[in-house]
Amino acid sequence: MEDKKIKTKVFRPKFDNDLEIIELSREKILDDAIFSFGTINDCSLENHEAERITFKQVIFNNVIFNKIRFKHIELMEVRFQNCDLSNVDFSEASLHRVEFINCKIIGINLGEATLRDVTFENCNGQYAYFGYSNCKQVAFIECQLCYSDFKNSVFAKVEFHDSNLLQAQMNFSNLNGIDFTSCEIEGICVNIIDVKGAIVTPIQAASLSALLGLIVK
């Protein structure tokens, strides 16, 4: 699947045609557990904690994650669609060819995560935490990311389109080459060196100059 808004090639997950339904239970959600080639639909996962759990070739559809802590989770060829992942702890996760579509990811913790070919589309990610993450070929499309935290992240071929980055934290992240012209970036927190080479509109440039303590006459 291609998105005309994305200049960088971000690969979407591809799935086998014969995915089976996966029934998750507390007995199955254990450290190092592996779930693959299936769909998880219309359910609520609550109060689960596991490390290094793996999901491969899995579609989550209309799933609510409540008080979930899956540190070091590995997601490969995974789609989250119409899911609520608010405040989920996916810290130090590994994501490869993953997409979040129409999801609620308020306060999600993806700190120190590795993201490769990941798409966030039409997601509410207010207060999402991506601090110290390593992002390559990642696209945010029509997302609410106000008050999100990307401090000390590594960006390579990362794109933001029509997204709200109001008062987002991006200090100590290299924003060179990132196009913010279709986004709301008022109050974004950055250092002078961070925004070198970033692509902004004249109005955004004036706003940034004030934020950085410059006086424009």
C-alpha cells in the first residue's frame, strides 16, 4: 500500500490470506511468548505484563489495551486498527513493518524503541513518549501529537504530514530535512542546533525564532 503524501518509501505490513483467529488468555501471555499468523478482534486485554513477547503477521482489530506492560516487545508485520493503546508500555520495543490506523495511542511509551517502516495514520497520540527512540522510515499522517515527547531521538527518513505537534518536545533530536510545513508546530520545544535544515513555512520560522530567543524586526 502506498500513500501519495509520503516521499520516503515506508513499507506496510503484508499478510497471508489464511490468518486464523488468535484467542489470548492470561495463561498464554508469558515472557518470550510468540503469537503469529492470526487476527485478534473485538476484545479487551487488561492487566498483563510480559517481556520479549513477539507478534508476527498479526492484525489487531478493535482491541482495547488496558494497563499493559510489554517491555522489549517485538512486532513484525503487524497492524493495529481501531485500537486503544493509551498508556501502554512498549518501551525498548522493536517494530518492523508495523502500522497504527485510527488508533488511540495517548501516553503510549515507545521510549528507547527501534522503529523501522512504521506508519501512524489518523491516530491520537497526545502525550505519546518516543524519547531516545531510533526511527527510520517512519511516517505520521494526520495525527494528533500535541505534548508528545521525542527528545534525544534519532530520525532517518521520518515524515510528519498534516499532524498537530503543538508543544511537542524534540530537544536534542536532529530535524535536518524534516518537512513540517503541513503541521501545527506552535510551542514546539527544540534547541537551535536541532532545527538546522528543517523545512518550515515563513510563519513557522517566525514562531521558532521567538521560541529560540531571537528578535525579528
